[in-house]
Amino acid sequence: MKKTKQWKQQRLYIERNKKKVKRKLKKLLSRKKLIMPKIGKEKKVKKGKVLKVIIPKIFSLFENPDESLKKCMSFYKSSSPFNFDEVFFDFLKCEKIDLASSTLLSICSQIKAEEIKFNEKKIINISGYDPVSPKAKLMVNSVGIKKNFGFALSKSVNDQNVDTFDLLKGGKSNVYLNVDETLESSVASTRITDFYRKILNKHNFDLNIEGRRIIQQLTNEVIDNCIQHADPERKNYQWFVNAYHYLENEKLSSISIVIINFGKTIAESIKDMLQKNTNDKNIKKLRRQINIWSSKNRDKLTDKIDLNSLYTLYTLQDGVSGKLSDSDPTRGRGTIKLIETFQNLGDSLDESLNPQMCIISGDSYIRFTKDYKINKMSNGRKIIAFNKNNNLNMLPDENNVFKLNNFFPGTIISMNFYFDENYIISKKKEIKNEK
């Protein structure tokens, strides 16, 4: 296996090259707080003082959700007092990594490090190994844990095929995490739209005014829905948005977007709504509908699909939201529209490329694939039930809706899709011929 250099909390690489080491030692010696590392050797730490987090070969919430989520939460869930001096993230065996896993690992690690610092007055050193895989290494350096902890990055990060996005942090700050409390979901949606337009411009495409409005509206409502589920009172919640672009070739781009929030899960917010004492007609109507769906499936539940999984699925449907009121009768349609847009525009003519989208909330997991599409029912409502009959009175496919062995305290929406020039041109022709 090809050797890779270890990265240290000193936020630089300890190079084997002695000339480079001497230059960096001068910088280190000028900083009183930093501990001088040994030249040409890895730092030796006393046995039992290092928490080693070995990143799996496939570190992806799409392809390996349970193991990836467990690794992201391993440092975050460590108990107090924290008996380690250092956390070592070993990416050596990692061959594939997605934006959601990379971002979540970074956020959770930062929160835990600050918690230890605040409660135990202890600063934890962060170190690790880069992946050997070039694409995985690029992800870790450009949008992952190294960037967010302020490490010196590899030269490969300057790859002209990559466009990165500054992680947006919104919500309410707490003692362990500072976020931009003035950041509105509308601002985040505008930045995502601008990022998408930047990618389109590389292919000599752009969004017209209506296209911009649609993308902004969709992302704004999805982020807002996440916040609403996380904390209806808006007192203690945090949300994050990140994006990443890789130019595969002159005709094809790979785009990733992830939205993460900490707070109540979707199922928890639905349960609260079902028990809420209210005279709101919309909530009563929604409550009746969810009770009908769940009663039809309650006796069919399995080890893989529980009631929380179904509640999470029901929330995706057209017009359903954790809080639907007379003042805003259109709420609850943003997620279904986003899914529809993703399925219609994020595909590729290359059959080996499959756009991916998943939602994780608590221990519920929903995976979107080409097998199941959104269909419009006779009453005008758009439904995706993840079964052959597209019927919410029946259980969904266990490959698409299932219970995880691990738990995330909030909701993650992750998308990886494509901008394929040839596919977009073919879709335009289809639309023109339909007219």
C-alpha cells in the first residue's frame, strides 16, 4: 500500500524532506503553544491515550449508511470524562467517500472537541492519515475534516476540476457550537442557486429567471421544513448546508448537496403533531390521513420497517408537513418538488451513473432510486410510496425504506446528481415534441 503522510494538530504535514522540515520548524518554534514534533517520525503517544477512528473502505451514507453513520458519530458519542489526548482519523483504507459522510464527520467532531474543551478544560489533538485514493483524498481535503479543522491542505486540492462551497451554519448557537444566528434559509438557498449556476456556466448553460426562482424556492422550503421539524419553537437547533462539484469531463459534472440539522427527528415531530390539541382544520385533516395510512400497515411491520420509518415516509408526500396551518396552506410541498426535480433533471444518459438521494432522520432511512418515481394520483396529490402499486396503504420496499441500527439526532438530506449536457438536450427535445 502506498504510504501517506500523517496530519497533525499543528495544522501542517510533517514532511520526510529535511529541508521542508527545517523551514516548518522555524515557524513552530515561533509559536510557544505548539509542541515540536520529532523530525522524520510519527508522534509517539502513550498507549491508551489515542482514540483511533478507522474510516471504512466505503464511507458513504448512500452505499454504506449504517457503518458510515456509526463512524461519524463515534467521537461525538464518546462518554465523559474523555480519557484520550488525541483522536486519530485513519482514512488509509478509504476508497470512496461522499459529501454527506465527510461533512457530518467534520461537524460532529468539531462539536465534541468544543464540548470537551468547555466541560473538561481539555484540548484534544486531531490527527490522521489521508486516503490513498485520489478522489477520496480530494474530498477529505477540500470539504472534509482537514479543511474545517484548519489543517494545511494537500496540493491536490487546487484541482481545477473541483468547486467547493463554504459550509453554511445557521440556527441557534450553544456553548459547544457557534453558528450564524442571522443566516436565513432564503440566503442559503440563494447561495446554493449561485453555486449551481456557476457549475452550469462551465458547460455554457445557465438558469433563466424562472429556473432560478424554482431552485431557490425549493431549497428554501426544504431547509425551512428541516428547521420546523427540528425545533418548532426555534429555540435550540442548528442546521448546515454544504455542496461540492467535480467536473468529470467537458460534458459531464457530478454535483453533491447535503442539508443537515440537529434537533427532533421527522418521526418525533409527526408524533407531537398527532398528539397536539388543536382546532386547526389542516392539522386535523393531516392527522386523519396519517392515521389511515399507519393503521393499514401497523400489523405488517417488520424488523426492518417500523412505525418511525412509515412516519418519515408519510412526511415526504405532497402537502404533508410537521406543521401545516391555515396561514400557509402550501407548506409541505417543497420536499416532493425537490425529489421530482432531482429525478427529472439529475440523471445521465450514461447507464453506469446513477443519481443518488437519501434521507436519514433518527434511525429511519429512505433511499431514492430509479425503481420508484413520483406519480400523480386521481385527486391531484403526488405520491411516492416505494412499492409497485405506489400505494401508501401497503408497506414500502425494504431496500428503499428501512430502519438503521444507528441513530442520528436530527435529519440529513443528501443528494448526488449529474449535469449531463447530452441528457439535458434530450429532455429539451422531449418537451418540445410533447408540445
